[in-house]
Amino acid sequence: MILGAARDIFERIARFADRHSPQTLFARALIIIVVPMLLLQALSAWWFYSQRGDNVTNRLAQLLVRDLDLLIRLRSDFPDDAHRAWILSRAAQDLLLYVSFRQGYVRPFQKPEYFDIAAREVEGALNADLKRNYYIDNNVGGGQMLIEIQLNDAEVMDVLVPHVRLTFGSSFAYVLAQVGLGLVLFGLAIWFMRRELVPIEHLGVAADALGKGRDVPDFAFSGGTREVRNAATAFQTMGIRLRRSIQQRTEMLAGVSHDLRTPLTRMKLSLALLPDSPETKELGDDVADMERMIEGYLAFARGEGDEDPAPVDLAEILEDVAAGARRDSANVEVGWRGDMDVELRALAMKRCLTNLVSNALRYGTKVRLEAVRGRTSVEITIDDDGPGIPPDKYEEVFRPFFRLDESRNVDTGGVGLGLTIARDVARSHGGDVALAASPLGGLRVIVRIPV
């Protein structure tokens, strides 16, 4: 039970981190490098100041109190004015303590608002070793601390202590070295990480181009990790196998369809020589059906031909498709919005849209053909006012030779390959074809092509 609760907590933390962390590998890798580096720097600085810094300051404070005790003893043993002047001179020259004596009493000691580590350590050392009334003021300015110590006979010794006696001068240099080293390491981490991620970015660009049906030149990574080089090699092998598979299927379909035309032609000649009868009419219809199927095979094979993608004006293709339909007195509206310069296979795309428009006109009387340029894709919609398709059949109609019902059978001129060919062409460009209800009351076909 406890393990299950802990696992649930870790999964929630992981989901939260995935949701709020950067989405790029470069940014996440930098976080992986920077966070431990910052933690290490923070722990190092904490150890330096809290351990070494406090210890050194404590030792310096103890040495200061011993020097003060020495001055007090000298003053007690040699109270005359000549020795007093000598004590003040030697204290300034040898001990860096600026001492003066006066009659009176020290002020009551109260910790001021500004009370740093050095004053705290001096206070502790005075309490532990000197055991006299004193007053500390570490806000007198000039980089000094004032210490008033009560001597005997209502005499006070005032001592100005430079902060250099209570601090170690390497603190600033240490911090500067830490920051400088951190910046250097951070810069090297960025450089190495960027260098390692460049092959992955190239591999992503190549995969995107392959998904859009564009040529991917062979590339080799001289640098990068072994895993990245292996992935690049596997990607190249996959691309070669895909192209070979598509080429073999295309050649097979084209060859079979072409070879079937010869016996069909002989059958048609033989039927033409026979007298008219119900049997010969049925055989003629079957031969015509087979011819339409063969034309469908050839159209499907041509959809995966050797045409190379090239920049084209999609608006011209839309106009050509609409013009071809209007030659048969069809009611076709055409329009577009945005930049229509797209890299694609012009003949294959024209064949795809022609099939969709012909299919729409077969079951409707009005067709609207429209294209809209988005940020990452071009969306082409073909709307008709026909009977439409039930939503639960939207995916089934893309299966080859699938016929919905009697209203969509071979007698209407279709063999069940129109939508299959359209989707195959769109997917060869890295896009897809989807179906929806049309505002005209029939079917809407949506063709998305990435740009």
C-alpha cells in the first residue's frame, strides 16, 4: 500500500514536470546540466562561508581578543605616560589596532540592527576570554569596528579594529572564481549539447521530408554519438526499403493491369461477333465492369508514380479541376484563401482532386471546391449536396473496392477506389483525407497537405 502511494506520487510529479517543463530536448538537457551545477555551487558556497568562513572568523576574533588582553596587561603593568605612548604606537604598527584611553565608563551594550558575523564572533570571544564590560559598534564607518572595554579605576580603552583583521580577503576572489568557472562550464555545456543535438535535428528534418513524400538525400554523421549514427543508418535503410516497396507495388499493379487488357480486348471482339442475346449482353456488362476496375488499378498505380515534388501554384490546380468538371456542364464553385504556393506532386494532386470532385458530382448536383492556407498545412474541402454518408461508415469507405449501398455501386461508374486513391495521394504528401457532414447537405471531403 505504501509502495503504491509512493508510486502514485512519483507519477504525479513526473506528469507535472512533463506538463510544465520545456518541450525541446535542448532546453531539457540544459536544465539537467544547470540544476545540478547550481546546487553544487550553492552547497560549495554554503560550506565555504558557514564552515571555513565561520571557523576563520572565529580564529581571527580569538586572536583579536588575545591582543586586546595583551594591551590591557601592558597598560596595567606600565601605567606611566611614556609607556602609554609606546603601547599606542606599537599597537598601531604591529597589531593594526588604533587604541586610545579615556576616563569614564562604557556604554550599555545592546546589539545594533546591523550585526554581522565578525561582530558576533568578537562578542563570543570577549564573553569567553576577556570577561570585562564592553561595547561593540560595527557601524562606525571607514571599514572599522569600535570596541570599548572597561578597565580599572573608571578608565576605558577605545579600540578601532579594521575589518581586515576580522575577515579573510579571499572571499570575493573565491566568489568571483566560482561564478567565472560556472559561466565557463555552462558555456561549454551549451556548446557540446548543441553539437550533439545538431544530428538529431537533421534526422528530424529528413524524417519530416520523407513523411511529406519528398526526396531525402543520403546523409552521414561524422560526429555525434553512436546511438544517433545508428538511428541515421536505420532511417536511411528504412527509406530505401519504403521506396523499393512502393516501386515494386506500383510496377506490379501497372503490369497486371496492362496485361489484362489484351484478353479483355479479345473478349470484346468475340462478343461483338456473336448474335445479340441476353447472355451476350450480360457478358458484355461483365467485360465493361472489368475494364473499369482495370482503369481503377492503373489510376491507383499512377498515384504512386515517379513524379518528384516541386513548388506549384495550388490555385491553378483547383481551377484546372473545376474547369474539367465544368466541361461536362457541372455546377462547381472554386475559391481559396492565403498563399497557394505549395511543394507537392502536381499531377498526383490533380488526379486526387479530380477523383473527389467526380465522386461528388456522381451523387450530387452542386460541388464547392475551396482551399485555405494555415500555419502548417493547406486544407482543401470538397462539399456536395448529395445523399452523404453515415458517420459510422466514414472510415470503411476508404477501403479499396468498398461500396456503401446500391446507390453507390458499379452501375454508377465507380469501382470503389476513388477515396482510396485520394487518401493514398494525400498520405504520400504527409497529409490525410477525412470526411464530415457538408453545409450543402451532403458529404464534405477534407484534404490536408502539410507545408
